[in-house]
Amino acid sequence: MLSNIRVVLVGTTHPGNIGSVARAMKTMGLSSLYLVDPQVEPDGQSIALAAGASDILKSLVKVDTLDQAIHDCDLVIATSARSRTLEWPVVEPREAAEKLALQSQSSPVAMVFGRERNGLSNEELQKCNYHLLIPANPEYSSLNLAQAVQIVCYETRMAHLSQLQQAQQTPVAYPCAEDHERFYEHLQRTLQKTGFIIKNHPGQVMQKLRRLFAKAQIETQELNILRGILTSIEKNVVDKDSKE
């Protein structure tokens, strides 16, 4: 699914940024890099700053326009470093990542990053479904291109892993209310036989035990184990009494 997520850089002017972005992508498992109208070509500095992610540089796609980079994408999210007069749906990195990870399961998606100095134009922003705003320190919000890419790629990876985990989870079997009540009756009966609580004056002990097990959210199998333990205790108490 991560291969369906592409990072699109528009009008990049520094070869080092291309390499740093490739590194940021590879550390999070992304590999699809598009350059729209780049003002420079990847060079030795790009390879050096890629730090082992030169395979992404070798396979990157160069196009002339943003339209060409996103033509087959079902979801496009553009980064915007500042508020615009243009009213558009705005998301923060975590929400954007969840959308990207989910949609990438069935189709290509793109996150678009603008020029180092002045970002994306209003015309380019209008080609995107959402605008992403990183809530950095308002007193110093100067993120460079690779840092911004790293933040969004990290959140996207975390969203992707979370979705995988949810898909692989086996539904947990919890006991019904009736089973809980049987357990509490069994517990109270056993504690009375051991002398831990007085039969006619259980006080607040059972209330506190109910609260304890409620917070624990025990599963059906765990409840069965507890019932087995109580049965074992009861048996030993009866055997002891009969010998005496």
C-alpha cells in the first residue's frame, strides 16, 4: 500500500533537498518520488544527503506539470505553510496521513510539497482535495522541505501500520452480563467458605472486587480460568472440613 503513496515536489531549487527528501521517504517505507518542473537535477550532493536512499533518486519521475504528477491519483493533499485567502478543507498531519493510508489501499494518492521559498500557488492548491498545515511553533515555524516531508511520511507510516494491525486483529470474546453475575456469585460463595468475608456482612468487599474486575475487562477465557481457580479453592476447603 505504501508504494501507492507518492511524494510530489514542485519546483525544487536545491539538489540537496531532493536527496534529503529521498532519505526521509525511505526511512518510513515510501519510495515513489515525483519532481514537477525541478529547477535543478539530482547530483552528487543529492546522493550524499540521500544517505543510502539513492535507489529512490534513480527511480524518481520528472514531469513538467502538477497535473501530470497527480492525474491518476484519487486523493491529493497539498502542504501549505501559511493561511491563504483561498478557503479549502484543511487537515493536520495525522488526519491527512489516515486519509492517505486508507485510500492508498485501492488507488494511488499524493502528498504535494511546494517550492522552498514560496510554496504552492493558489492555482496549484486548487488542484488538491485537502490542504495540510503542520501546527508548528507560531513564533518559529521555519520547517525546511525535508523536515516537512519527514513529518508527513512518519504520520503516514504510523497510520498504515495501525490499519494493518486492526485488520489482523482477532475479535476478542468477552463474557456476557449473565456470566459475570455467575462469576461474582461464585466468588462471593468461595470467599465466604474461606472466611475472607462474613456471609451476612459482605460489606464493601464485593463492590470493590466488582469494580476491580470491571476495570480489568477480563475475557471469556480468563473468566473461565478464574472460575476454575475458585472451584479448586472450594474443593480444598470442603476436603479440609471433612477431614477435621
